[in-house]
Amino acid sequence: MSAPSAVMAQSDIRWNLPARGPVGMSCLIAAEVAIFTIFVVAYIFYIGKSLAGPQPHDVLHPPIFLTSCLLSSSLTIHIAVRFLRGGTMMSFALWWVLTMVLGAVFLAGTIREWRHLIYEDGLTIQTNLFGTTYYSLVGLHAFHVIVGLLALGTVLAFTLRGEVRKEHAERADVLSMYWHFVDVVWVVVFLVVYVIGR
């Protein structure tokens, strides 16, 4: 290849920067993974070290139904974004609402479980090491579910006002990355708290 041809070939190569949304969300998720790792390690480290009070095997019951609801919401949000890409707004809104309902059911179940643990089993965040690490880890995840539901609700509000269109699919996809992250984290929390920790 001659020198002019090589120069022309190089000039045709363009560097396209990745979209800011996915990069920003990936950075946020990386930071959140670090935070959750600390809480998971702390929970595992303190398993069996509580000297008094209820132990995990005494009061914890695996929330199978709630887990299936949250994991199903990953599928529903994926379907919703696909409908948005296709411009089918009614279907997008319905699947988006279903995602929110599944997330809300999970959150309501978590609150119900906590109420039972506090008022019937006497397990609070101050009871023992198990209570402290349990409420810290599960509570951190619940906080992220709340944040996700608020974000989903904001998108729904704009959708009902007719301000969400097909060209916003990439932004909805970025939000779905966060929701998928929340679901994956729950799988880890579930295994650590309700399987390994019992």
C-alpha cells in the first residue's frame, strides 16, 4: 500500500465515543457493587457470632414468592423497553407498570417480613450482630428498590403525559440496567442470607 493510500485509510478510521448514559450507569453500578460487597462480607464474617437473641435459622424463612416477583420484573422491564424501541407506547406502558407492580410487591413483602421480625420475633437492628448485619444488608437492597421504583414512576408519569417516545428507548434501557443490577444483587443477598447464612 502506498503512503497516500495508508494515510487515507487511517483518516477514515474514526473514534466514536460510547454513549454517556450506559457509561455513567456502568460506573454507578461498579461503585454500588463495591458497597454491597462490603456489606455481604460483613454479614458472612459475623454469621454465628451473636451471643444472644434469635439466630438466622430461628426466624428467617426464604421469601421464594417475593424473589420470583423481583426476578420476573427483570423480564418485564426488558419487554417494556423492546416495545418502546418499536414505538408501541401502550404496550410499553403496560409492561412498565407491571414491572413497578412486581417491584412494589417485593418491597411490601420485605416490609411485612421486617414487621414480623421486629414485633413477633424481637429481632431489631440493636438485638445482636445478626440483627445489625441483616437489617443493614437487606435494608441497603430495599433502599435501592425504592430508588428504582421512584425512577420507574417518574418515567411512567412522563409516559402518561405523552412525553416519552420511541427515541427515548436508550434512556429507558439505561434505567433498566439499574433495575437488572438490583435484581442480580438480590440473588446474591438471597443466597447469603437465606441459604448460606442459615
